[in-house]
Amino acid sequence: MNPNEEKLINSLKYQAKDHHPTLKPHPLFNNKYEVSFFYVDNHLDLLLTVRVMLYLAKKVIDPELYDDINERYEKEYLRQILTIANRLMPQGEEELMDHLNLYYREEKLREGLQ
């Protein structure tokens, strides 16, 4: 094993203990993953979350469609969407990717790629 491979393996072993993966293999569907940190309190929360996403998507497509009543809640809708996006962001995988990219550079595996 060359020194770069050994260094990569050691850093991956260290990183594996340092974070919780955002994606986990799905227990029922082969070759599919489930998102670990997306959660809702109950069915009502799930329905409201979907409603928020639909409202904001429709608002972007046609801003003239909606009245003042819905606009009153826009800041809360945006806050909910930002919370969901934050939960879906990978937690810790960024550093793992940095280690892989360093290994690729050191091994010159990406030479000639633009």
C-alpha cells in the first residue's frame, strides 16, 4: 500500500467516528437511501410542510396568484423552508470529501480533467 493510500485510510477511519451520516441505506428499498435528519412532529406538521413548499414554489412561478392573507405568513413559510434545507444538508460529509479530494490530488488521479 502506498503512503497516500495509507494516509487516506487512516483519515477516513478517524472521520468515520466524527460525524453522523445524513444518508443511510434504506432498510426496504435496495440501492436507495433515507435521509436521517428530516423529521416532523406529526401528520399535520408533514402536511403543513408540504403546503409551505407548494405555496412558495407557486409564488415563484406566478407572484400575482396569491392574496394578502397568504403574504402575511410568507416570512414563517420561508423560515420553515430554510429549516428543512438546513436539516437536509450533509452533516460532516464535507470533511470526508476534502480528504478524498486531497488523495486524488496527491495520487494525480485527476490530471488532464478540466
